[in-house]
Amino acid sequence: MPTTSITYLEDTKDYVLNQGHGVKGLADMGIKSLPNQYIQPEKERFNIDKIILTNNGEDNSIPIIDMSNLDDHAMETLICNAAEKWGFFQVINHGVPLSVLENVKAATYRFFELSAQEKSKFLKENSPTNDVRYGTSFVPEVERALEWKDYLSLFFVSEKEALACWPLACRAEALEYMKSSEFVIRNLLKILMKGLNIHEIDERKKSLLMGTKRINLNYYPKCPNPKLTVGVGRHSDVSTLTILLQDDVGGLYVRGDVGGPYVRGLDGESWIHVPPIDGALVINIGDALQILSNGKYKSVEHRVIANGQKNRVSIPIFVNPRPKDVIAPFEELMEGGDKPKYKEILYSNYVKYFFKKAHDGKATIDFAKITN
């Protein structure tokens, strides 16, 4: 099939999903209109031109927290309050060198600039390990409309496996980013546990809070009709914490009706832009920590818009329980007489439920709720 044009819809799907070109291949081809597979139902579209500013039009967003003084009690309070009220916040002076952040962004571009033949070596059916996966959209086989995004997902098992199996184009940089983030992850979790009045993190809690890590390299190509599609649909993460590095393009939005409805769409939903800040990391609470905290800390819906002018990259680190861990509210939180809001559930089953359907807001955590 020639790479200059795509005639049939099935050709598009094969070209993008099976041949390894991804949506980047469509964008590089210079298509002028969006293939039908990417046209989202109207209720899922996000038209940035139809946003109404409220709160006197002020530019409000999620909290920005300076972590330069780890002994600052006020900083700890800000982090815990942000986790309770917003579910999202940004941290600056976090200890991860700026050079590490810039290098992993450059490595993300480098990987996606590889030929389709090279990238396709890491498709599900070709990858040397289940822990390395190149793909596009979210779960294409169950989605009514595809998302305008390609990704490389790297599940960290050991440095030895990473050095053997992760793509050479981004291996060193992704590993360094993951290792450099360890300090900020541990400090954030320690602070958040103090906010639950849990002062000792034993081996079991350590496994529940940060038993595994996965890093994604996300690539959002310039889109010919961004108003008709999405970069990522509405969802909350299944992680304990997500540590996100975004570039300077922007496009991440979080639901605003938790922290405050500063930006309201004409459909009545409230969304807040998370502006790129040089050197900052975006932190968000995942479903696992909402469950472990019995709902005190909130995982919040978020989405990514498609961009008609620029390519965008983002690099999240998902900090998760181990697959064999059973997640449920911490017992210490029940000692005061509170009742658990969530049932015990094997984490691997929770994740399977998440990935067997398209993005659908907070539906996954509803699956874990105790219903009367």
C-alpha cells in the first residue's frame, strides 16, 4: 500500500494499528481531514473555543507547590490539602534535575521519529517482552472512536531487563528519569501517609503504595480536525500516584468541580487547564490511593485535547501496587469507627477491568465501591 494516501477506512486501521505507523504516520502523510475512526461522539468532544471563563475570568489552575524545603510543615499541609480537594497539583524544586527532564522529552521524540518498521518491533505481537509495548489510542479493539495518540509503555521489572529490552532510542533517558523521580515519589507518599495519620510505612504498605512502576512515552501528533477528536478521553488513573512531565504545548485538562468550577463548558461540565511550567512535575492521585485512603484523597477525571498546530509529548510515571496485592481502605482508618467505602479487590483484577473498556470517566472506581 502506498504511504502517500489511504483510500479505504480498513486501510487506515491496518496502516495505523497493524503496520506500526500510528497516528504519527497519518499526520506525517499530511492528511487534511480526520479519518472516521477518530471522530468522537459529540458528547466526548472538547471544543476549546466554547469555554466560558467564570470567577471573574481569572486564570486559575491547580495548586503549584514548592518542595525545596522538605521540613516545611506548611508544604506538607499544602500537599495533603491538594490531594483531598483537587486530586491534582504541580511541584517545583522537586529534586529531579532539569537536564533529566529535557533528555527524556528529547528521547520521546527520538523514539517516535523511528521508522514504522523499527517501532513495530515493539507492537504487542512482536515485542520481546510483555513489559514493553508500543501502541496507539487506548484499547482500540473496544473503542467506538480511537484517540489521537501513540505511546510506548515500559513496565519496570529490573534495570537488567530494561537494559536488555527497552528500545535503545530512549532506554537510558527513560531509566534515568525513573530513577531520579524515586526521591520525590517517596517523599510525596510519606507526606500523604502522614496526612492519614499513618507514620510508619512497613513492607506491606510499601508494596501497596509503590510496589511497581510503569513509564509511558506519549506522542500526540498535530491533528487536522482537533475539535472532532481527543488526545485522551475522560478517565482517572488506576495508579497510586502519577508523576507527569509535560512539554510546553499544553492540553491537559482536569475536572474542575472538585477544586472549584473556574472553567465551565457549555455542556455544563467544568474543566481546568493544567498549564505547562518549565521544570515542574504534575502529580495526580490515582484510584488505588483513593481506595487505600477510603476516599480522603481523590482521583480526578482528566483528559487531553488534540492540537491542530503542534506536536505534543508527555511522560507519565505510574506508581502502582503489585498485581498480586489486595487493595482496600487501610485498617488504621477504620479504627476510629469509619466504615469502608470500598471492597477488597485484587489489584490485577481492578486493572483488567480498566483495560477491558474504553475511557469512561470514573466508572472503574465505581466498580470497587461498596453498595448498600
